[in-house]
Amino acid sequence: MAWTTDDVARLERAIASGKTRVSFGDRTVEYADLDAMRRARREMLDEIAAASPTTARKRVIRLTQTGTGL
């Protein structure tokens, strides 16, 4: 399932309210505990970040020049 930021927000609201049952579209999920909900939120955020090219990690290469350049 492709997660959306709305799904993450829905899960975060449930975490804040102490509810363990969350509906995502036509599915309802009952989590065992708060830790399971936090793990699910982390997985959702990771999947969203991996699917979005703007939030993907970028490699930074730093070059240093020493000497006079002759």
C-alpha cells in the first residue's frame, strides 16, 4: 500500500489520543500497543521518503584544492 502524509497524520492523531484502532481508506487496523504504532509510523515515513525524489538522500562530495594551482 502506498502511504500518504494524510495516513501518517491519521496515525499520529490516534497515537496522541491513545486510540489503537485507525482507519486508512477502506481498511481498519488495530495495533497491539503504542510501540507498534510508532514502528508503523516510522515505516510509513520511510516509505514516503523513499518514493519521493525531493526527500531522498543526496550525496555530498566536498573537494579541496591545496597549493598554488600551477
